[in-house]
Amino acid sequence: MKRTLFSALLLSGVLLTGACNSDKTSEVGTEGMNAAATDASEAAANPTVDNPNVVSDTEVPNPNAPVMTFVQTEHDFGDIQPGSVVKHTFEFTNTGKSPLLIENATASCGCTTPNWTKEPIAPGAKGTIDVQFDSHGKSGIQNKEVAVRGNTSPSITKISIKANILPDGSQGPVAQ
């Protein structure tokens, strides 16, 4: 017991002696240590987040950016049979002042497939986005969204489709 207590005291004395090295201020200097502490506290108080999808409060939108203006942003297929594959073409016009280029279009579900105009669309010209919906394995009312990313203002435009997939009758009559 005395040996363990003595070893613990000896170890703590060595650690305290090593931790209290007063020569460190001469290596960095008082100003350097204070400057590092000040920089760290300022960084914690004002974190910088670099997100290209978010416009800052001080950033002014580009007045010459292309603008994607749709004839309609939502299409309702109405009632469709189970297992049907339906397709709708969304038409848009570049109402901006520079050529419009669609970078990507992503659907909210794997059952929805977008296909878009790949070449640049001049100001005043029209483009299309075909959206195909496969109802296999789906039932009831379905709402699907497609996010279209381009060099536009705003950079993401959303379009959507809806459908009501009728019951297939294999489960017997449906209670009304």
C-alpha cells in the first residue's frame, strides 16, 4: 500500500513538473499565445460555412442569369391503371439574358425518370423536360417531384407530377 501511494505521488510530481515549464512563453511569446487564443475565439463566434447552394444575404443575384419559366410546373395524370408507365413533357422558356444550361434533374423516387434538353438554350428559346412515371408496385395517390439544377436564377427549379393508381381488383371488391 505504501509502495503504491509513493509511486502515485512520484508520478504526479513528475507530471506537474513537466506541465509547469515556464520556458514556453519565450518560444512563442506572449503576443503569439494571445493572438492564437483571439483567433480561435473569433473563429468559434463567426463560423464560415461554404455552401454553394445557399445565397448569402449580401450577395446580389446576377441580373443577366438565365431564368427557366415553365408553362406549367405541375401535371396530374389523373386515374391510371396499375403497372402503367406514363410520360409528360414539361415545356419551358429561357426568359433570362444568357444561355441556359441544365446541369442535372433528379427525381424524388426511382419510379420517376427525367430526361432534359442537354444543349444550351438561348435567351427566348424553348426547352423540354420529359418526366416518365412507372406505377409498378405503387397504389393510391402518388406525388413525385423533380428538382432541375441549372445555371439559372434560382439555381434549382422544382416541377411535380401526380397520379391516382386505381386498385387492380385482385384483392376483391373495394369498399366505397
